[in-house]
Amino acid sequence: MKSAFNIAFLFFLFSTNAQISETITVKAGEDLSAILSSHGLYKFPSFIYGTVLFKDGTSTKAKMNFNVFLNDMQFIDNKGDTLAIDNASLIDSLKLDSNVFYYQKGYFYIVKDYSDIKLVMQEKINFENVKKGAYGLPSRASSIDTYGGATSGFNSINQYILNEDIIVKKETTYRLAYKKFRSEPATRTGFLNVFHDIKKETSDFIETNNINFKRESDIKKLFDFCTQHL
């Protein structure tokens, strides 16, 4: 499988992003997974067959799911074990049904795809003072930094009941990727730069519809408008 959008994705070099942040306090006795996603610790309701395309052109298939807690893609091997992907830096893209991810020091997900212009996002979950033994949570460091197939206590479960209070910080970053190697943050300025041929129409739409760049539905609405009026 050849990616139609070669992932050198230089948007990772930009520091200005459109971010939606949320801070949640989870009390002892509550299920942590219930606030991470609609499917618990995972993005999708079950592991589904997908294709991993590596930068050297080779590919492999496996049942995969994105672990929201670990910010990591996982797969089920032939033994039935749930593991992280080896050498994730060698990955170009991953396709799970109609869902496409790209890897560059973390996984990015394509939200909207219009020819060579794409709305992409990256989700991150962080916890205050997370360290081994604190707040009833294991350290995530080895799971995040090591892609050698190491497992953790979160690999085979989809819920986790806390024994102490924690503060969960959820961050979602949106960007507009275009012309293969260029990108802009999904902000007013970013949209006007990417869709410069319809700058006035885009600006008018933003004003008329009171587009809030901290709201995902508004960002999608604006993206749909712009791509339909090119």
C-alpha cells in the first residue's frame, strides 16, 4: 500500500498550534478509562485489522487499536499478546479501515481529507505527577519510549479503577497539512494562508458563523466550507 500523502509531514516543526485542552479531576474509586474516550482506554471499540506501511515501502497487517492512555498504537501478535509496534520511527502510515494515522515522534490522525489538503489532529493524555506507585498508576515512561514489544498492565484491560485522586489533562492539537510538506495550525491565520484563493469568503464565513477554533465541530465546519469552495 502506497500512501497518497507521503509522510515527511513537516507540521511537526511548527510550535504554534490550534489546541483544545481539558482538565479533569478523577476521584479515587472512579474508572479512569471512562473519561479517556468513549471506548475506555482505546480509541476504537475493538482491535481491527489494519495495514502498517513503513518508510522503506514494506508493509505488514495485524489487528490494531490506539491506546489512549499510552498515546500509542498497539497490535495483537500471533500468540494473542498485546504489544507496541517495534521501531515506530520507521512507520510512514497506518490504515485501520477508513482511519489513517501517521507517525512522527507520535501518532497523528487524519480527521478530514480533501485531495492534497488534510485536517489532522494529535491527541495527548497527561497526568500530574505520574510516577511509579503514585496515584495507583504505573509509570508510562517505558511504554511510551520503548517500542520493543514490552507490555504493561494497561495492555490487556479496558478500565482502571483509581485508588487515589488524579488530575487528567487532555490536549488535542489540530493542523492543516497541504502540498505534502507544508502545514499551518488550524487557526484563523492558518486557514487564510492555506485557502488564500478564497481568503475573503473564508474570513466572511468565520465572522458570520462565529467560528471557535477551540471547538472541533467548528474547525470541521470551516474546513468543509473551504474545501467545497475551492
